[in-house]
Amino acid sequence: MLIVISPAKTLDYESGVKLKRHTLPDYLEDAQLLIDRARSYSVADIAGLMQVSASIAELNFQRFQSWNTPFTLDNARQAVLAFKGDVYTGLDVNSFTSADFKFAQDHLRILSGLYGLLRPLDLMQPYRLEMGRRVVTARGNTLYQFWHERITDGLNRQLQRLKSRCLVNLASREYFKAIDSGSLKAEVITPEFRDWKNGQYKMIGVYAKKARGQLSRFLIRNRLTDPESIKDFSTDGYSFNRQLSSDDTWVFTRNLQTTAPAPRSS
């Protein structure tokens, strides 16, 4: 199996990193093209493009200007250690062993608006550029058009190396749209996580994001490659709900409310 997750807006380049092992992104030349385009933006342009405050726009203006190659451990950080947020809280890479990182390097990919497709140990410099933003380049008017072919080809190559035809989609809808599903040589399984609230199971963003990371961790720590093993995930009270699931969307539910009855999962 190959797992895809989204990046995070929050980054950590301040805490200490003991891990020295690293790789370089496959699409640095493409990232350089986007950086060259982004360097033409003013702070006001960035604020409008990203819909952020002036202070965040200024921070990212400076990031675009200072981005440079070659990447080293002095000016960059491994992607899976740099991203912070709910997904990465659930993933909890700070407790990974060397063997965990090795398995993750082969079986986990991070979709990125700037870098396209990242392995966990790929070095990256700080940035903010969401996949859904409109950035006009020679390849089109959006980042989806810029990355569509390259991301899909990259996933297909890794699936072939793994001799697998299963992609586990733990990315957000915004990021998964960057993949050309029609050209993907794999069956896609999309796990969803729903909590019992007001008489029904609903997807609650903060919980669902953390659970995506937890499921990624579960698959990595247990070296799981059989898609059926996904259904064994039970962290934080979630369990596979066969009744709510379909062939390609596997739903996990839980009930955190002790006062409201919930339908039993089967």
C-alpha cells in the first residue's frame, strides 16, 4: 500500500532535530519554477492570493525571497519533522524508530503545493502555498494543472516499486484533487472518520485530521501492506463501520457521548 497525506500550514524549524538521515525532493527544479513566480509577488499580492493577514504575507514574502538550493541540514529540515498540525500530531513521528522511518519512506507520501510530492525524509525549506491557490505558470492557471501529471506519475512509479495496486487516501479533498485519478494505476481507498453528534455520525475536522495521522502511524508501525488490515484500526475508540462504508470509502466511527445512544457498528 501507498499512503498519501496533506501537508500542514504550521511549521517547526526551531526545535532540535537528532535525525541526520535525509533525502532530496524529486521535483526541486519544478519547485524552483514556482519560487521564481512567487518572487514576483508583493506582500499585498501574497495576502490576496493566500487570503492571510499582512504579517503572515510578509513572512511568506521573506520565505520566497530566501529560498535557495542546495538543501542541507543547515538550511532545511526533513518534511515529516517540519510539518505540524493535527495530522502530524496523530502521526507522532517523534516516537518513530529507525525502522519506522525506513518503512514510512517507502509507503508514505506528502502532497505539497510547492514541492509536489514529498517523501517523509525529503529536506524542505519553509513555505506556505496551498494546492488550491491560483498560480499562473506556463503549465496552466492553477497549481493543480502545474502538478497533476508529475504527482500522478510519481505515485505510479512508487506503486510499481512496491508491487502494489492500492493507494490509501488520507489527504484532504483539496490536495487529493492534485492527483489524476483516471491515470492512477491503483484502486483508491479513502478512510473517513466520523463522531456521534446530535443523533448522527458526523465528520468533525479536528478529530478527522488527527485520526488520519493515527491511521498512517498504525499502518507504518505495524508494517501493514494488506488493505484489509486497515479495518483493524481502533485507536482512540474508532472502529470500522461496515454499514456506513462502501467499496472505496471505509468509514470508522466512535461515540464520545455517554448520554446519547448510537447505532451499533457491524
